[in-house]
Amino acid sequence: MENKYTIDDLIKIVEKLRGEGGCPWDIEQTHQSIKHSIIEEGYELIETLDERAWEKVADESGDLLLQIVFHAQIGKENGEYSMDDVYKAVCEKMIHRHPHVFGDVKVKDSNEVLENWSKIKRDDRGQKTVAQDMEAVSASLPSLMRAQKIQGKAEKGGYVFSEPSVASETVYNLIDVLAKNTDKEVAEKYVGKMLFEVVSIAKKYGVDAETALNKQTEAFIHEYSKYEK
């Protein structure tokens, strides 16, 4: 008969791995040493979701969950926090931010749900301005994804980005500036401006910039494999 496991089993396994007589590698790990694994496992899960490979989705979901449990175990050992704190925080947040489900707030559609969610989130964080809301977007996000989120918040705040034709012209002008430049810091500045403009173009067409670049990178790998042969 196939074994059945629960989240409690996973917590006990991680406790044993980091406990006396456990795995030397697991025992040595800290929050800092394994933090980037969260990003890696998250992207591997996204890849399997895109493939609709459901057995792999379950497997990669487990790998991502392991990171959460592992950090909580380290936190418990250090007296910082535990999985109980994780459960409490996420449950309270879901109840608090869904007053239309757990309270008496009425909403018309999903757009209003998102508006309420954003307002509650800003209130919880004490954010009074759109700029403060932008500053709260994690700097650890992939740059294209972060730029797109920031631009979305700016648009909701009333900021109007250039139309694609104007943004494209700006990109060409920046390319001309780069062609006449040899300084690395200046180049970095203008390349950053170009990428930010490209993200605004992607948003105008309803394209996710991060996904678009990933797909183009995959296409390049395919083309390169033919070139290599």
C-alpha cells in the first residue's frame, strides 16, 4: 500500500535531518546559505505548471514547501519563529484581506476584490502614497517582473506611460547614445532605460515581459543547437 504523509510528517523529517545524528549538510545550513533555493524551486514549479505536467507539479510543489519548512525549522532552533507562526500569519492574512467572504463587505466582481485587497494591504503597511507602495515591491524580484509591477502601480496612481510608438523611438534614441559611448557606468544607465521602456511597451500589448524574454531565450537555445550542428 502506498504511504500517506502529511505536513506534520515533513516537519518531523526536517527536524530529524537537522537534529543530533542527522545529515551533516542539512545541519550546516542557515537562512542565508539556502535562501536562493526558494527562487530556484519557485521557477522550477512555474516551468512544470506551464508544461501542465501534473506529477511534476506535485513534485516541485513539495520542493518549494520543503524550503518553507526548512527555514521555519532554522527559525525555531534560533528562537525566531516556527511553522505555527507561519500558519497563524497566513490564515489571519487571508481572513483579513477577504472581508467579502469572511465579513459583510459586498463586491461586484474580481476587479473590486483586487482593489480592496490592495487598499487593505496598503493600510496594513501604513502606506499613504503610491511611491511607498512601489518601494514595498521586493527588490529581489527578477528585474523585468519588478519593473512591470512598479509600472502597473504607477498607472493606477494616474501616471501615463508613452504609447508604444513613442517608447520605441525612445529606445532607438538610447541605442544611438550607446553607440557613441564607451563608459560602462553610462552604458548601464542607458541599457536600464531601454529595458524599462521595453517593459512599458510589453504592458501596452498585454504581454508579460518576463515570460516573453524567457520564451525568446528558449527559442535562441533551439536555434543555437541547429547552428552548432
